[in-house]
Amino acid sequence: MVYPALAAVRGCCRQPFCEIRRAQAVCIPAIHLHVTAATMQVSQEDFEKAQEQLKLLKNDPGNETKLKLYALFKQATEGPCNSPKPSMLDFVKKAKWDAWNSLGNLSQDNARQKYTELVSSLISAESADQKKDDSPHESRHGGYETILVTTKNNITKIIFNRPDKKNAISRKMYGEIIKALEEAGKDDSAIAVITGNGDYYSSGNDLNNFTSGLSGEVEKMAKDAAALLKEFVDHFIDFPKPLIAVVNGPAVGIPVTLLGLCDVVYASDRATFHTPFSQLGQSPEGCSSYLFPKIMGLAKASEMLLFNKKLTAAEACAQGLVTEVFPDMTFQKEVWKRLEAYASNPKNSLAVTKQLLRSVEKEKLHAVNSKECEVLMERWLSKECLNAVSWFLTQRSKL
């Protein structure tokens, strides 16, 4: 199987495992193990079996995991990192070199063991996910690449599904969420839920959304992005059913501002909420310039939207942005049990009540959304914003 790109901040390699496979043919005969012949045979068999199992994975395990696999394979077959450090501008080679070099003097035996264990864990996790996906009680909606959409127990779930990118929202993901909201608004479910797959709820805009602007297409990027953002937020404003956010981890940028348009927000105690707009030379969106002061008061909203203050889950709850916080250990179990009970209520009654609660401010929210997108387009065209984003991308590339 050919895996997707091993991505650096602004570069990629088309076949991240090709070097591993080439190295396998050259390096394996030269392995020297300081163990008994019997142990060597078992260890080598397990290692080779793991390499074959890795080819059977159907899902991309993510860039961080692929880097670990690459580093462990190189350490297992060649020993400690012995190649010169690549240029800082060669992001892919630098990421690979850093991963391998970070293993230090880890023995080849231990590297083989860790490689085998990591592959085993990936196979087990994928098998468990497959069983979950095949559940006869849950229907999975097709036609999506960056999100998962399922319906079960009268609940339609829209799941950010780019865990290797911390669920950063790409342009494609914006379009798929719009489509999912349209479908969820018309299906037979009683409520809709938005959540994230993996450790993050969402880290906000994918930085690759800005790279076209940095390469000379600034005006087109700004116009297209503003139109897409307006349509995206409009769908949250107009969503006809109760919409619940299940914030399973850190949230940054627009996934935070949209919480004001959700009817209920449940969060794990490990979630954080950050809106670093001024840091990136930008301005608020998602109707947060209007809703956040209403929800938490002007002073607290200003700390977040003007000065980039990051809130813990407990702080967000105290300020009214989050409805309730749950211990991370029991978060999923408690939240979904409660949501299933909510979804058992008559769906038309829920929809009518939602409209009564929201209809008074719909016109105002659409006006705010239009103004926010207009201001953001001006911000994206400013030198201040371009310089801030360029600086941030440069800092990220040094990590």
C-alpha cells in the first residue's frame, strides 16, 4: 500500500515508506544481534512479520506515527542516526532525520521490539474501529473524506476526522461539513452532534489554507475564503435541529467561535479554548464578536478575542461558553448516555423549540456574519496579516 504524504509544515514526500522498503532490502542482511541464535530468529521473524502487516493497514496512521515507524525501522536496521543533518528548508528530510536522531543510542533489539509493538497496536486499533463501523445499529454516511458522518439512536454525528492534523479544517473539510449539516437537517435524527476524532476537537484552520495567498494569489484567496466562510457559518445559524458540540480536546479558532451557535456544549476537562486572532493579524468570526460578549460579558470576551487568552474547560464553563465539563476518563460514556436520552424526545417538538429559541436573532446573526467576513477579507489582504502568518509558519517549521 502507498501511504499519503509525510507532511512538513509546507512540504511533503509522496511515498514516506518507500525509503523504508528500499532500506529493508539492503539493511536486513547486515543486522548484528548480540543475543542467542534462537532469540535472533524469533525477533527477526516478528520484525519481518510486522513489516508485512504494515502493508495491510487500510487507514493512514498519521504523520507522527509514520515518522516513528520510519525512525524505529532505521534504528533497527542501521543503528543510531549516522547521516548528516539536512537543511532546515528541507522539511521532510529534516522531520525524518529528527525522528531517527531522537532515538539516540536505543539498541537495535529494542528498536525492533518497539517497531513490532507499534505495528501491532495499529492493526488492533484498526480492527476495533472496523468492528465499530460494522455495527448494525449505526449507519455510516458515504461521500466524505475529511469527516465521518453516522446516525445511531436518533443522533447524527459529524466527526472531524483528520487526527494526524489535529483535525485542522481544510477547504475541503469546510465543504464537507456544509454538506453534512444540510443532510443532517433533513434526515430522521432528532439531534446533531459535532465532535473530533483523536486527541483534538480541532486546531482550527489548516495553515495550508494560507499558502496560496503567500505565493501571490492573495486577492483570490481572500475573496474565495470569505465566501466559503460566510456560507459555512450561515449553515450553523440556520441549522433547524438541536446542535450539540462534544468537545473532546483542545479547540482553536473557528471551532471555538462556532460554539456560540451550538445549543449545548459539553467538554472534557482536558479541553482548552483558544482564539489567537490578533496574534495572526486577523479578526473574529463565527458571530463571536456579537455572541461572546452576550454569553460571557464584554470584559471576558475581550480577553479571548482581543488578547488571545486561552481558557481551560472549567473557565469556559464558568463563563457560560461551555454547558458542562466531565472528567476525561468518563467523558464519552457520560455524554453519549445523556445525548441518547435527549434524542429519545419527540423530534418535531425539539425542532420547534429550537426555532423559538433562535428565530428572534437569526436576522441579526446573519448580518454579523456578513460583517465579520467582510472585515476578515480586508485583514487577509493586509500586510500585517500576511507578515503574521508568514512568521507563524516559519516558527512552526523550526519545531
